[in-house]
Amino acid sequence: MRLNVRHRTTYRYESAVSYSIQTLHLSPRPHDGLAVLSWRIWADGRRELPSFVDGLGNLTHCLTVNRPHEGISLTVEGEVETTDMAGIIRGGAEPLPPLYYLQPTALTAPDPAIEAFAAAAGQGKSTIERLHSLMIALRERVDYQAGVTDTTTTAADALARGAGVCQDHAHIFIAGARLLGIPARYVGGYLWTGIDGHEYEASHAWAEAHIDHLGWVGFDPSNRICPTAAYIRTSVGLDYAAAAPARGLRRGDAPETLDVRVAVTARDADQ
């Protein structure tokens, strides 16, 4: 199917700041099952932003404003063509070996509760069965609730609360998979929910785990499925901190407000 994305982010400051810089992971790279037909990122009506490929293989854009300003508007527009690959990711950029994704991070560090959960939930005769069991058990244990966590919430904290969003589900899954000896990574991107024209206040996140005979395979605990043709990958990393859609800093103490609007629509949705 063909998916169209429009993603607009607006930052507003109560008073002018003198400088700001952001690193953006908002662009997909092609792989089997995903062809990028068009994609553009720009800010405040300017020409497209400069870009590079980072050490994880992510297409990364930089936004720098070196003058007094009271806000920034950032727009992403693009179209991709997707095919359902049953969650299997092949043909993409893989600059690092899978073993790199076994290392824990501050956001995915296991505690005794995660260790016990992974040992009980990750049951099965094969690696993929264990990962599916982990995904289903995780979603049953941690309810989807917006507003109870934030981008600094760790996997251990989210599991203890029993609630969180897609980012938290991904972090707990990653922590559990690594405890089972399976390389796992965080994935950021977009999801067509089947409702055209509806705007969301955030993009989506899920996880991928490396299985010897299959390679990287996606798992979306929030929706209890492996990614389908409705998913668009834009970044990977050890956790949210490495794969965040936008990270940056500014010079100035002005309080900030953030408004995000994401819309994904489909053409040929019956294919």
C-alpha cells in the first residue's frame, strides 16, 4: 500500500531564546517491504535541512537556529510504498553487528522484577515463540495509558506502574529480550491505524529482536502484533534516547510549549 505522512511540530517559547539546535530522526530508509517515494523535512518555510547517516544507520537531519527566536515550526511530508513482510526486516542499512544490541542502557536496565517477568513470560520451544510469548505477556501486564509516564521513564518504572505508552512497552520488551540472550533494539516511526484524516499527538514506537535464521524481526507490544504494511520505520537505537524523533538543546531559560500533529493516510488500503 501507499502511505502518506504529514507531521508538524511547533515549539513556542514564552520569551526569545538566542540559539537552538536539534537532531532529527524523522526519515525512513528503504528496505525490503518499504520504498521511499518522496520525503521532505523543512523548518519555518526554509529549504530542506542538511542530513547525514549516523553510526546506527539512521538518516539524520540537523536543525540549527542561531538568532533570537520565540518558536520553531518543523514539517515532515512524505510518501512510501509498503509490503507486509511479517515483521521481518531485510535489505536495510545494518552498520553494526547484532551483538551490539545486547548492552543495557539507563532506560532499559533490568531490575529483579523485569528479570522475573522475562523468565516467566519468555517461554517457548523456539526463539520466536519466546519473543511472541514475551510480547503478549507484556501487554497483559502493562496497560496502555497516556500521561502516566514520560520520555525519562525507565523500563523498570513502567513495569512497576503497570501502565505506559508504546515507548514503555518497547523498553520493557527490549530489556526482557536481552535478558533472554536475544539482541533487541528500539524502533521509532509512523503507524497507519486504519483511520484516515485523524491526527495524533505523537509518532509510534516498537521493538525489533534478532533471530538467527530470520534476522531482525519487529514486535509491537502495544498492539500485540508484528509490524505490517501499516508501519514506517524512521530510526533504530539501543533505546528511546538513541532513536528519539527529535533531541536538542537551546540557549535561554524561557519555558517551552510543544504541539505535535501526526497524520498518516493510506492509498490502495485494500492491498
